Amino acid sequence: MQEYRDLTLILKHPNPSAMVRLPPPPPSWVKMNVDASYSISNQKAASSIIIQDKMGQIMGSCFRIHNLFSSIFMVEVVAVLHGL
């Protein structure tokens, strides 16, 4: 957890209370939201995944730190693949 707090400060993530709550998916669907951030100066990236059911209940989530990427696009792609 300390690593998350440290990277949140370094990568300047928004305060969780300021985040927008997304609507749930339609019936018989699940919704996967991904986000990624990259710090050029620290050569670190982070990605997060949240999967919701039709009731808006979180079915799963993941937060990962990446060291080997040099493109925010690639971090987003990896986040999607991890979510699948």
C-alpha cells in the first residue's frame, strides 16, 4: 500500500473523492474501465482496472506498477489485456 501512496504522489493521481462515478453497464454485460499513467522522469508506469456488473457492483479490480514501458499507449494496452 505504501508503494501505491508513493506512486500516487509521484504520478499526481487525483484524490479518490474527486473521481467521477461511472454508470453501470446494460443487463447481461460487464464493464471494464482501465486507466494508466506514466512518469517520464521516473521511468515508471501504473495501470488500474475495474470490472463492474449490471448492478454497478465491482466484480474485480487490479492495480499494477510497470517498469519496462516507454509509452503510455502501451501501458493502456497492457491494462486492457490484463482485464480480459
